[in-house]
Amino acid sequence: MNGFYETAAADPGRLAVAEPRTTYGELLARVNQVSHGLRARGLVTGDVVAGVLRNGVDPVVMIMATGQIGLYYVPVNWHLAQAEIDYILGDCDAKVVVTGPEDVAALAEGMPSGAPGDRTAGAVMWYTSGTTGFPKGVQRPLPGAAPEAVLPLYAWFLGEVVDLRAGDGVHLVTSPMYHSAPCAHTQFALHLGHTLVIAPRFDPEPILELIDRYRVTNAMMVPTMFHRMLLLPEEVRKRYDVSSLRQVIHTAAACPVAVKKAIMDWWGPVLYEYYGSTESTIAFSVKPHEWLARPGTVGRPAPTFEAKILDERGEELPPGEPGMIHVKSGLGTFEYRKDPAKTAASMRGEWYAPGDIGYLDEDGYLFLCDRRTDLIISGGVNIYPAEIEAALLEHPSVADAAVIGVPDEEWGHNVVALVQPHAPVTEEELRAHLEPRIARFKHPKVIEFRTELPRTPTGKLSRSKVREEYLAPPG
């Protein structure tokens, strides 16, 4: 594998992006111009650039431009409220922020299209929320070597985990590139010499049309997408040829066994799954035939990873016994930017705890039992109840609030808020109150009022009790 920069120089006519049609040579020229533009603004190795960008060529340019001049690139979710965006931009100390095509064009304007000097690998720093709901940057040490020098290890790793290889593949981007997995797969599709087909958003039938039209060979999806595709009428599904698919990689949330089987009945044995986090990267992985032999597993430890299941005392548990998952990576360490205490709290020595409960079978395959107690995953996106509760409690008529995730067949979980008022307030007033405070995707699907919410003997809100009572059958 030569990687993007070398491939583009050697084969400039190769198609890099299908829409708008962009060759590797054209993309490299713009990447180089932006790299020069960033340096002209005084950025040096280790500085941070943030992008609040919608899917398209621009975020690709920013990832590859920062990636060859030793900068950290922070992709920011453009759905966030302005106050949330401002928090991330302040916390990461971004020296340059790009918010649209005009910003990228301004960086490139008048700059040479040749490679910058003193090329050194950068890194993407994704922001992820903790249980408090305040996002933290997951920062890894910069390699201190040319981009091409670090690619062989990652190419080998991807090949081992999901059978991706360099060549004439076509990668479909179905999710926003501000999420870690879609961003990483977009980046490595170019390093593998593949062509990118970038969907502006996920919509079941248009996605099938893109697969058919461009003979897509690999894609990255989340289980909610599978569910929505399976809801299409049979005659709609049959309109599109999906036989070109070789690897459809999914992660971010548990996929119901029936949904995964139904997709493989339709598309063939092409679903590759991995389990991990922004912090741990790909910790477990499972290929299609392995999963069909053990439905429900998220796989065995990925290459260079070790895993163990610990009880509350930190004792290792035998196969079949559920406990907290701990992983150790051979691919390097991470730290939460500006938060050494949080970094230390997430580790047990060299072992990182993603915060999930699961068990290993006799052959070392992991089965998840439950997510972190309070975490809600809706459509593959992490939503943190404490953040929504805090926003609700800012309303002067709200005495208490509890936010829980309620199982939903399509989304995985829906957000439900139970509110204890101490003065008259309507659901419409609360929704208007939340609008400027938190992103729309975090807004509760359901708001219900309660005269009292359960608490522990120490006075702490008991979310588990709230959840049990809400989900209990009538009577």
C-alpha cells in the first residue's frame, strides 16, 4: 500500500471522489494548498485545527491536509447547539476553525500545489462525552514520522480485521464524518486507493441506488440503517443490484440478531462487525462466517489487543461470567485532553474499561450484556442523560428530572424524560427551553410529568429504579 499521497502523485487520474468528480491528482493539489495555507497562518506541529463541516470533499481535504503536517484535526458535530460547539473549540485550543467551503477555499487560495516540506504525520482528535456529558478530546501522541511510515501497520490491521485491501475498491460514506469510525474509514479508503462515494445523508433507497450505480464494494454503517433498509417493500429492494458489496462494516451499537441475519440473507455474508470506542479504537472484531456460527457475538480481541472481564473487586472472571470489559492495546495509548484525572480514572494500569458489561465464551468471543448503566445509544449515537437532565433543571418550574433510554426497534433506544415540576409548565415550554441548550438529536422523544421521582437512601436520583418503573408492565 502506497497511501493517498504517493498514490495521488503516481496515478493522478485515479478517481478519488465520485460526486463531485474529483481525481486523486486534483484532491492532492487541494490538500497540498491547504497544508501550505495552514503553515502560512503560523501553525506548527502539535497545533489544532477544527472543522465544523458537512459531508463532502471539504472534510476529506482537511483530514488529509492536517495529516501530512503534524497537526491535530478536530471534526465537530455541526448538529450541536452553538454553546456546545463553542465549548469544544475552546477546549481544544483550535488555532484555525473551518465552517464551510469558503474557509477551505480561503486556506488554499494562492498557495502552491506541490508537497509541503518537512512532512510529518498528524492525527485526528475526536471529542467524546463522558458520563457527565461534557465532551473530552481523545488525544494520541503524534507519530513523529512521515505519513507513509505509519501506514503499513494500520493497513495490516484493517486487513486482518475487515479484509480490506489496497486496489480498486469503492467506499460508500453513509454517516457524518464527525463520528470517529466513518471519519477513519473515509481516510483509509483513500490510503487504500479506493474511490469515495459520499452520501449527503442516510436515506434507505438512495443509498441502495448509490451502491448499484457505483458498484460499491465496501461501506460503514450502523444497525439503525439496516433496520430502516429492511422496512423497504420487497419490490423496492429488488430494483437495486447490491452484489458488488464485499465488506459492510458496522459498529456503534448492538445489532439485533434477527436484523443482522435478515441483512445477510439479502446482501450475502458481507457484514463485518467490530466493538470498541473512540478511546480503545477497534478492540474486538468478528467476520461474517464467525458471527453466523456464534450469532450475537461482537468477536474476539483484535490483533495486538488483549481482553479480560473483571468483577467489581477487580478479580478476573471465568468464561460465561458477565462483568466489566477491560482491554489493553498494542497500538499505543491515549489521554483525555486537559484531563489527567479522567484519563487515570478510565484505566486500571494498562487496561482501559469502555464501561460496558459482557462475558467471554470458552473460545474468547465477547458477548455484550448491557451498555454503561446510564448511556443511551440512539441510532448509533451516544446520548448522555446527565446533560439533558441538567438542561431541564435550568427551567425555573422543574424540580427534578430523570432521563432514560427506552428500547426502540428502529433506533435502538429513544430518549424519554420524566419531569417533576414544582410550578405549572407545559411540554411545549420545556421543548422551547431545550432548543438553544442542547442539540436536537438529544431532545427527548417523550416528556412525561411525575409527582415524584425515586431516589436512593442518600438522596441520589435512582435512574435504574426510574427505568424499571417506566418499563414495568401495567399492574
